[in-house]
Amino acid sequence: MNVNGKPYRTIWLKDGDLKTVQIIDQRHLPHQFVIENITTVAQMATAIKDMHVRGAGLIGAAAGFGMYLAMIEAAVNSMSQDIDAFLQKAGEILKATRPTAVNLEWAVNRQLKGLLSEKIVNNKIDVAYQTALNIADEDAAHCKQIGNYGLSIIQDAYELKKQQPVNILTHCNAGWLAFVDYGSATAPLYAAHDQGIKIHVWVDETRPRNQGARLTAWELGQHGIPHTVITDNAGGHLMQHGLVDMVITGTDRTTSSGDVCNKIGTYLKALAAHDNQIPFYVALPSSSFDWQMKDGLSSIPIEERNQDEVRTIQGLNNNEIKQVLLTPEFSPAANYAFDVTPARLVTQLITERGICAADEESIRLLFPDRVATSDS
């Protein structure tokens, strides 16, 4: 995607320095565009945990590059006898940073599978390097395909409305900032806009970290897509008054039966959409499926983050980014980061292989090589 006319991915290897990974530090957006250098697996773990990078696909790619950095560290420190143990420990550290998103675990396991099968150090480095690049490239390619398939849904709605703007509501940020490029929920939006289809996006602010207001609004603006930021609780009102034609969200983990785990508040949007007969779509690459899990409500681990994310808020004041306290000083807060939307509330899933119903049979037909396999 372009930032002020210059193309960027969200993560990449520094030009001329293959031992440094560069990321867009999303904590500073939309007011400052900051690129951070990462040279160790510990730094990458911090970047994931503290949300310098966030979003299902991106933290998977970040974990892939993190394992590459771990391999470089092991080689530089001459750990020839303990490399595999060091890599496994690094993998556990990375997995523990954000337990809900399945992409992270998937990427670490993919790296370990290749790394542990090699015995020669230089070969291990090559495997780690190529696997990290492959994970990133595949993420971008899959998101582009999601856009191509999702385009048809928006095109149909546009024709049904006799070429009046299609109003789409989205929650959190499942845009290119949440992946390596294009995004999942936003990929169909970009594809539609680029095809000349008139769209307007309702952007949930997405408390407590405001990924919608800060990130989705920023990237839609960079692409020239008309949008309006709304409070999280306004979606139902808009739906009741015919101002939403469809909802498209992303997901951090979707079960093989179609249960969807996404940013907290997604479930409430799905309920409102169901009550108002509005289609509710979930866009995801196959790396966001948990092929071993069926019951999302009882099985998906829900991350609980620091209460200060709820109690405080940050913004721009006199050209400085400042944080202020919202709550009474001694009032505690709960910060559940995700919720689960049952498959029955999901109209369809949009994937890189096509569109399907949110049920086990339909998912299996689209991914016959993935369901019920342990190393996909």
C-alpha cells in the first residue's frame, strides 16, 4: 500500500542489511509515521506483545522473521550444540506474546519444522531466511486474492442499489496494517474502489486501543476511500435505519466449524446485523484457521491485556502525542481483547480460495488439504 504516495509493506528486511528487520511502529499512527529496526528475537517479542505490530497476518509474519533473527543469534553466538534448544525456546517466547491469534503459532511451527530438520548451521540460516520471506509473501498474495473474491459481493450490492454507494461497516483494523499488505476485510474495499465502485465505510473506533479510529481511518484516507469514524455502539443504530448494507470484519482465529474470534465487540455487531437481516462477512487467509479446533467459545484462549489500555487514552495535543487518564484514579478495569462470534451469525467466509458458508462441510470443501491436519 502507499503512504503519501510511496509503497510500503508493514514488515521487511532492511535494504543492505539482512540482519535487521524493519517494521512500521503502529503505536504512533496516525499522527507520526515511525519505522523501527529490530535485530533480536527478544526485540521482536516485545514488538508483538506491546503492539508495535498487530493484526493476525502481521504478527504471523513478525514471528516468522523473529525466528529468522533467533537463528542468526544462535549462529553468531556459536551455539552449535544448543541451536535447536535455543530455537525452540525462542519459539515458545514468541508464541506467548499474543495467545489468541493462531497465525503466530502457525508461523513459529512452520519455521521450527524446517529448522529442526537441518543440521548444518548455514543451511539453517538459509531455511529461516527463505521461510520468513515466504510467510510474508504468501500473506500479501492471499490478501490480494481475498480482495478479488470479496469484490464480487460488493459489486452485486452496488448493482442491487442501482449504483448508489455501498455502505460497509467494519470493526477494528483488518487492513494492510494488520497484514503484510492489502489486508483481509479491507482488501475487497480497495479492490472495489479501484474498480470505480462507489463505497462508503463506517469505521468503528474500536476501544480500547482505537485501531479503527487510528489505523483503519488512516489507511482508508491514504487510499482515498470515503469513510466516517463512529463510536463502537453506533453500529446497531445505523443498521436499524438502513444505513449499513453489509458488515465485513477480519478474524484472529477461526475454527474448522466456522466460529470466529475477532476484536472485542465483533460479536455485538454480528448480533445487530443478524437482527436487521444485514449480511455479516468475515475475511481471512487460511493461516487464520485453527484446523484442530471446532468449538470456538469454549476452546479459543481470550487474551486479557493491561487494564491501563481501558483506563487511559492517547492522542495528539499541541503536536505531541500524550496519554490521559479517563477513569477515576482507583477504579479497576477489565480488558478482554477478543470475543467469539458463533458460526450461525456469519453469512459467509471470504478466503484466498473463494467464498464459503461458515460451517465445517463448506470449509472442508474449500480446503480439503487443510482440515484435520496437524502441520498445515
